Amino acid sequence: MISFESVTKTYPGPRRSAADVVAVHDTSFNVDTGTITVLAGSSGCGKTTLLRMVNRMVAPTSGRVQINGDDIAHMNPVQLRRKIGYVMQHAGLLPHKTVAENIAVVPRLNGATRAEAKRSVDRMLEMVELSADMADRYPAELSGGQAQRVGVARALADEPRILLMDEPFGAVDPLVRTGLQQQLIDIQHELGTTMLFVTHDMSEALRLGHEIILLAKQGRIMQQDSPTRLVEQPANAFVENFLGLNAAEKALRTRTTADGRTMVVDAHGRPAGFLEQA
Amino acid sequence: MNWVTNNLETILSALGWHVALSVPAIVAALLCAIPLGWLAHRLPRYSGPIITGSGLLFAIPSLPLLILLPVITGAGMRDGINVVIALTLYGIALLVRSVADGFNSISSETRLAATALGYSGGRRFLTVELPLAAPIILTGLRVVTASTIALCTVGAVLGIPSLGTLFTDGFQRQILAEIITGIVLTLGLAGLFDGLLVVLGKMLMPWQKQVA
Ligand SMILES: Nc1ncnc2c1ncn2[C@@H]1O[C@H](COP(=O)(O)OP(=O)(O)O)[C@@H](O)[C@H]1O
Ligand SMILES: [Mg+2]
């Protein structure tokens, strides 16, 4: 379990005279082992700051983060990072290393031999469904979706127990994104990795999260619940708003098409799908 | 042509000296410029003084420097070490900015990724930052190589052997072929070294599509 205990992070203001920026204020929550927890919220609400506290890329100004009861402030940050996977928005692949070399980085840093690392690379390429002939490409030669797959493969290559993901699929097109999301669900199911996933996209949060933490400014938790409960019982107007559940906006109507099927349309009359008999 | 065939030994000796003086200077300039340029990159507040300061070295006139250096080093006036030191200083002057530019060119995303992966400071410098800065450093190094090989001839005025010797000697003895040989070989050597650097760059930086 990862537990955030009253963490606060303030950054110095942009100018010397400016007030400090409070990125996260007194936030506490737990991430259960072996689940996907999604941190959702608008841009600037402190998601990245919270995420980076887990691998000590950000040090809390006050409060602490514990992993299985151990305060990570007492751990060596470099060693800690080698045990925690991290995926970022634009994959963050090292441009001078091939796909295989990128995936091999953490196993090699952790002391794997070349042969062992090669085995990890082959296994990971298969897991993220990239063909073996991708291995010798450079990041510049990959599509956005492929780069993200490599990013996920690299983060998981040394079988970390924890995976942090910061809007990893935010920059890929919707069709590819859906594929990547499904793949992530499958991988998590297979490996049982504890995942902390950041997104500003509520549909992505609902799709991936076992647990969703919806944040307002300064990392204030508006609701922490399962996707079902979040939709069924939004705790307040903020949550309803973020889910887009308020008022007429979300109302769906049906319309019969020329060929006699029942089409579902949203409040603006745009088609949302077809109604099928159960 | 006659002069060339009759004086092959002199020519080869001058060429040998030229290489022996300029290569160590180029290497030394690179080795000194890397930490200086890296400091300029890491300490933005001092980057101006570091880059401008080292750049000013290039403004030191070469002949006075070559006369002054023996006083400082204690080596003889005709000792090649003086030329190597002078050329190293000029090389540093040209290279520090390229090194700083190279390190500055690495995207913050790549740096973040390297940190998140768990690179320690030293390893990250050697296996991530330096290779990624290398293409821009190489561009600077090519300029330094050309400039060093050209400047190396100056020592001939003080009697330090190099291809420049063919030049000074040719003037004194009115041998046009010797002068031309000196010029052609200097240009050729600069071209050869530049070509070698380009090939080396392509080999060491395969992720770079064009190291033109
Ligand atoms: N290094 C930094 N220096 C100053 N302010 C920062 C820094 N990082 C983040 N912030 C500020 O902290 C707040 C939260 O940022 P962040 O955690 O990146 O939000 P999110 O990931 O939810 O978009 C924002 O207002 C942002 O401007
Ligand atoms: Mg963010």
C-alpha cells in the first residue's frame, strides 16, 4: 500500500516578490496494493506533484509518503526509482537509445547481464504487442502510440511492484488510446502491479480505475470511490460537474432511423450509438 | 614536383610534427571545454562570464602568446609544448560555448525521464547527457580542428617545426613549390581530420540522421 499522509507541496513564486505557489495542500489518501488508482482532475490541480512524491522526484514540503509502512524519505532515491516504473505523457524515451536499449535501461541499472536484459526486452515487447523488429528502431522512428507502448514496456521491464503513469495516453489519438487502455488493464490483471494513474479525462478514469480520486485545486480530494459509486452517488456538485452529469447536458434521447433502428442522441442531437435489445 | 620528390623526408617530418602538435591540443581543448561548458550549463547565473571569458582567450594574439608561454612554463622557446598549450587555449575558447549549447539542448523531458528511471548522477552524465550533447559538441569540435590545424603553422616563425616550416623556409629560400606544398598539406590535413570526425560522429551517434 502507498499512503499519502497530509502531504503539502509549496513552490517558490515565479518572482521573488510573488507569493508561494501551493501545488498540494494537506492531502491524504491510500493506494491499495495490486489495484489501479486513478488521480483525476483538471490541469494544475496537483496530480503530477502528488505522483512524483512517490518516487521522490518531488519532496513534500510537509507530510510523508509511505510504501508498505516505510517512510520513503529514508530511502535512497536512486534505488527507490529503480524499483518504481514511471511513464510520462510523451513517453520520455531516451532519444539516443534504440527501443531495445530503452527497455533494457532499468534491468541494466539494477545489475542484469546483457543476456538477462535481452530476455526482459523480448518479453516486454511481446507483452505490449510490438513486433520484434521494432527493437532496433530509434524513438524518432516511432508513432506516438508505439512510443507509448515502449514507454510502458520500459517502465515494467524489471517487474516493479509499483507503476506511476502521468497522462500516458493523453497525446495519442482516441482509437489508439482505447487500445492502449485495454492493454494496460490486461497487463495489470496479469502482473498485479500497483498502479497510480494520472489523467484529466474522466472517461479514461472510469475505464481504468478500480478506485478514482477526484481532485480539485491544491490536491483537495472531492471524492474517492469506485467508478460505479462515483457515477451513482456523486458526493457534490464538483463531482457531478466533472463527470458531466449535471442537468440536461447528459440527457440522452432516442430516435428511430430510416432503417427502423433506435438511435441514441445526446442533448445536442449528436449520435451516441444504437439501442440494442437486451 | 621535383622539389617534393627530392624532399619527401622533410615534408613527412613537417607533417608528423604538425599532427603531433595539433592532435594533443584538440584533445586537450575538448577535455577542458567539457567541464567548463557543463558548468556554464549548470550554473545559468555564471554562464555568461564563463562563455564570454573563455571566448576572449581567442583574442590573445598568437605570436606574443608563444613568446610569453615559455616564461610561464619554463620550457624552451622552441619546445613544442608551448604550441600545444597555445592551441589548447584557442580550442577552449571556441569550444566552451558549443559544449554549453549541447547540454542546454537536452529536453527537460529527457532529463526527467532519466531521473525517473533511476540514473545516478555520474552515470546519467556519461550515458545520457554527454551523448545527447555530443552532436552539437561535434559541430564545435570540427571548427576547432580546422582552426587548430591552421594555427599550428604559426610556431614555425619561432622555429617550432610544423607544416608552417615549409612555408617559412620556402619564403626564405624562394622555393615556390615548398610554399605551395605547405599550404596544400595544411588544407588537406584539415580536410582529412574533418572527414574523420564526420565518420566518427556517424559511427558514435547512429540515432542522428544527419551529422552533415
Ligand atoms: N516546479 C514548479 N515550480 C513552480 N510551480 C510549480 C512547479 N510544478 C508545479 N507547479 C505548480 O503547482 C500546481 C500543480 O501542478 P501539477 O502538479 O503539475 O498539476 P497537474 O499535474 O494536475 O496539472 C500548478 O499550479 C503548477 O503551476
Ligand atoms: Mg500534470
